[in-house]
Amino acid sequence: MMHKNIQKLMGWGLSVAIVPLLTPPIQAATVSPTGVNVATFATTTVFLTFLNLNNQIPAEALWCGAVNANGSCVPGTVFGRLPRRYDRSRVSGLGNTNYTDIMSIPASITRKAYQDALRGNQSDFFYVRRLVSTTGGIDEYVTVTCRLTSSGAGVPFSITSVKYQLADGRTPSPVGSGETLPRFGANITYNGTGRLKGRWEVILPGDAAPTQRDLLTEATLPLEERGLQRRYKQLERFDLFLQPNGKVFLPGPDPATLPTGSTGLHQVLLRIEATDNSAGTSFNNISIVPTGGVAGFPLPIFRHTIVPKSSRIALIQPNSNTQIPTGQQLRFSWQGIDGTSGYKLEVKQSDRVIFSALLSGTTTSYTAPPWLQKTSGKALNWQIKALKSDGSILMESETRNLQLTGGK
């Protein structure tokens, strides 16, 4: 019908322009941000959003010193590859057309880029993600420009490590029910500058265990997943501004806020919330995504054990009132407990200690030296004490009697 109408118009002397109907071109995949400053001699972590994916999934990610016209790495310039265990790319956005990615650049990569720059090559290098079509299309490469700089204010604010310690530097050891845990905190290393904002939570015995994604900082998650992490009993909040110094000690919650009535393993979580950070701004086609406090790893858990005050170490051998002939090996054994730093074995005659031994926290038996047999014919008693890291007593056993006889 359309063809006949066109012939009729041409018969009347009118010119007709025929415009073919074209399918709109598919928009190429992009990334936000397209370029970032990275620390030259430290780890840098950046939140990335890959946009406008069209039936594509992320494949390998490489760092290299130069790229081809299609965005792929120039052979011979590759500095390294993102290990699969650190790959946190995840589908995101309306229609699943976006992917979030956490680019964690190890210091080994930036050192190679720095050495390459000393040889006269450009100091900028590239993070290249290959996108693979699920419908048989050609591969696409999306690049992020990485600019070497100091680890100052121009680098995206990210957490690079978290390590817990007691305020007095000692190793955590179990505390008795009703006792107060010593003060503790987190040694945090970071890049850039920004607000460190978040909260301390406690996982009580019987609570569901957190997943690996529950342990990620909020800024590490896609925008739509934030707020979905499992929540536990909140202890305290914190909000402080970090200067570009790279290290900070974050005091833990007031020990008085920690529950001490229930026995068992207690776990304290550090939850770091996302904050605005202009040095690492990412856009997801709808809004700006707060990325301050991103981290490429799950945050560790501070663990401590609360034991009943009335608990005693269970002794195994020798039994109470056992008579051991001279020449027979005298061997003590007991049931080990969790959380002890060591044991102390004491052998007494009346109330006087005639022999003692300090043993490791993994030892649950001990053979007495032969000279102890010289106490033949005398009534003895023995006891085991579990020790904390500072040498104080964590738990004791009952006292058992024994006697070394002269016969064989």
C-alpha cells in the first residue's frame, strides 16, 4: 500500500524522500569515575560503577601502562591482574544494567607503575575491565585512568587495614562472668581524608552469625544493598574526621556497655558507614553514590570469651587418694579449656609448694621429674591453674590427694 502511494505522488510530479528506519545505536558501557588519584606506595581502594551494560558480564581486570584504541591493554605493559578472590563486582541498578566494582590496587602494582615512570614512560596507568557479551557479541573494554600521587587528600578515602588490640597491648583472654573486659580498640590504616562514621555492635551467644557481606563496610556495597546487612545490639556510635595521616586508633566501646551476664563467645563488630567523599565520587545514572570508607575486605571481628566464675578445670589422672609405687612414672593430666594462655601445675606437701611447672595453653598432661619420688611415704596434693596472658588466674581445678609409696 505504501509503495503504491509513493508511485502516485511521483506521478503527480512530486519528489519523495525515502528515509530508512534505523535501530538506535547501543550505548557503549562506561565507568564512574573515569579517573582517580592513587597512592604511589600504598594500597588504594576505589568504588566503581560500570554503566549501560547490554547483556554483558565482567571478566578479568588488568592494570597496565598503555591501552589500545579499543581500551584493551597493550601487550608487554601489563603490571598485574586483580585476583579472583578480591573480585567484588556485583550486578546493580534498575534493569541490572550496572555493575559495581571495588578496585583494590596493591602497593606492588603502584610500585611497578612508579618504576615504569622512572624509565621515561607516562606516570598514569590504567585499570581495564573486559566485559563479555552473554549473547555472542564482541568483547568490550572499559578503562579507569589511575594517576600516581601521594596518599594525601586527593586520594579516595578508603580503609586499608583494621587490627584490634587491648589498650594496654596485652593479648585478649577470657573474663569471668560479671567481670569487665579491658578497654580495646582498632588500629586503622587508611588513604585520603574524610569522616569515619559508624557504630560498634555486639553478637551475643545464640545470635545468627554474620555473613561475609555483613562484614563489609557500607560503602563497599551497591547502593540498593546498603541497609540490608544484619544488625545486632548496638553499643556505641562514633563520628570523627580523619586528617590525611594514614593511621588512627579508634577506641572501642565503653567496656561497661558490654554484656557480661551470659557465658560463651561474644563478638564485637565494627560497622563503618558510607560518607560523602569528593575524591572518589561515583555516579549510577540516577544519583551520586557515597563512597567514603570503602574497603576491599571484610572487617575482622573482635572476639572475647566469658566463662562462669564457678567453673573448675576437670582433672583426669591421677585419681584422688591414688597410691603410686616408687619407680612408676608419675603423670598428671587434665581437661583443657579454651582461652587460656597457659597452665600452672602445683604439687604441695601440706600447704607448702614442693614442685611447680609452667606449661603452655595447649598442654593437657605432664610427667613429673624422677626426683619427686624422693617424697615417698608422704601425703601430697596437686592442682592445676589456668592462667591469663598477664599471669593472673583464669580458672582452677579442685585439689586432689596422692601418695608415693615405697613398693614397686
